[in-house]
Amino acid sequence: MGGAVSAGEDNDDLIDNLMEASYIKTKLVESVFRAVDRADYFLPDNRDLAYKDLAWKLGNLHLSAPCIYSEAMEALELRPGLSFLNLGSGTGYLNTMVALTLGVNGLNHGVELHQNVVDYAKERFDNFVKSSNYFDRFEVCEPDFVVGNCLNMATGVTLYDRIYCGAACPEHYLSFMKHLLTVNGILVVPVEDQLLQITRNSADSWLTKSVLPVSFAALVQPDESSEVMAISLPELRPRSLQDWCRIIIRRTIRNAIEAEERTSEQRGKAGIKAWFMKHRGKRKKKRQPMNAKRVTMTRVVDARQAMEEIEHILNTMETEGEPLAGLLMNLPRRTADSDDSDTNDGGDRVSDDNADAVEPPVPVEPTVPVEPAVPVEP
């Protein structure tokens, strides 16, 4: 299935084609598709196929066509804080995009039949975290994968807000999947030759819509003649103090970076407008308008460096029982740059000049012990 849009030269070109064909409709879906390069989920010898609107399969590894993933992402109507279950999670490509939409309060699970494919998905997500230029732009809900047959789950499993099935569901298992949904939850699943969006309206009421015609291989059904242990989905685990510190610090610095970028863009636009106002009507030799990128991004550079330093400290600290005061004391300090003063008295930026230098402590004179008073004879 696929071939609905033209092949792209790179990931952005592919996304442009999907948007032009109206497979990608919303800004959120566009942003996560651009952030996760499809080629990174192919084997190195097959990367030349990544930007074609075609499915790919090699051994147990499999990726659906981009047009199907984009329609599925739109139909899932994802937003921060939701729980998500991917039945037949494969390479983890979809779970990675979902991770960028759910935020830190979401839940992101995948079930995959083959152990080597789960290992591959984990390695690909680790690579995304380490190497992607987009990672810092999102609050990420890291996926958790389980090995097993998704049609053979233990009873009493957690219900999910959103579920996607990556293979054709046999009709007699469709009721099982529908009952994994919370009320108002959405299941996107291929049944026969249609990709369906199923919304649970109440405990025993569902609304079904057809998304688009598809052709999927069927899910592997469990062998009822053999005793195979039912799989259990990951338990919900509270975040550690270290995780929350990292999240809050990164969020604060990210907001500062985004605010600076918006300010710089506004200044750049104002500069262009001022140039045209100044030179309007003059017939002199043409000059290029002020570059919108010209504004110095010193604070942004400082903030990104601070984020890297803080991340390093949090990764190396032992926070079990660590008081917040101790955590704060270990955060790096920045030297202020404000007219040769050693305090920041409202200056616009914090300099990274000698950022790693630490002022030596001021020596303290030792206290001279005082002799006790000699009693006076009467």
C-alpha cells in the first residue's frame, strides 16, 4: 500500500508532498513528521527507499507507507497527557512521533511479537534522543515496548485513550481491541480492506468511520493449542525526583529560548520594515534589506550551553534522598557581564566568557581566641 504521493529527496520534501496531497492536515502532525526522519528507521543499505510513499519490509522489520502513517496520526487526534498503545509496534517509528505529542504526563506503550524488532526499536529511539536536532523542542513521552502477541494479553489490563493496530485485525478480535479503550477513546485499526477510526462513546457504544482503503497483512493469531503465557503491559511508574528536575529545568530554558527566538524574529521584521520606509521612493543603487537573522542570539547560546551542563549534572548525580538544597548547590553558576560588575543588575545577557571559571573564595582571617578576664582583687 502506498504510492499516493511523489517521492521526496529528503524527509522535509516527503512531508511537503504529504501536505500537498492533504494526508497531513494539522500543524501538530506536520511538526512531528518533520522531527522524526523516516530514513533513520531503515537499515543503512535501504535508506534510499525511505522517502518514497511505499511500505518497506525486510525480515521481521516493517514500515507502513507514509500516507498511511499520516492518516493514522490525524485520525488518532493525539494531545498531551493521553495514554497510547501501539499493537504491532515494529521499528518504533510511530511510537517516536507519538512520544513528541503526549508530553511528560502521557503514556506510550508498544507491543511487538519479535524480540529482535523490539531491540531495534529501542536502539532507534536511543539514537533519536542522542542525535536529533529536534529533540530539545519537545517534551517527550518515552516509549516502553513489550515482547509478545498483542492478541494474548493478560486480563485486567490498563485501558488506553488511543490505540493503533499496525496489522489487519481479524473480525472476531475486534471486540477485544474495542474494550481496551477508555470512554471517548479512539482506536485506529485496519479491518479487511479499510482503515477504521472507532470512538468509544460509552461503556457499550462505539462510532465507526472509514479513514481510507488499505491493504495490510493480518495479525499473527495466538496458537490456542500451546500454552503461551499471556503478556502483561508495563506498569505505570511514578517519575523520580531526577526526572522531574530535568523536565522542569529543560522546560524553563526551552521557554526562554523560544521567547528569544520570537523576539529576534520580531526585531528582524521591524528592521526590514524600517529599511523599506527609509528607502521608499529613492532611485539609488539597490541595497539588500536587513537580514532577519542578523540579531545576536547570545542569550540563546548561553541557555543551550546551560541546558547541556545541567543535563550532565543531573545524569551523574545520585538523587536518592538528595535534598533539593543540595541539588541546587550543584547547578552551575554563570558569571554576569554587566559593565565590569560582578552582579547582574538588569543586563540583557549572561556572558559565557570564562563561564567555567570559579571565583576563589575570599580568605577568612582566623578567629583569635579571647583570654578569659582576670578577676580583680577587692
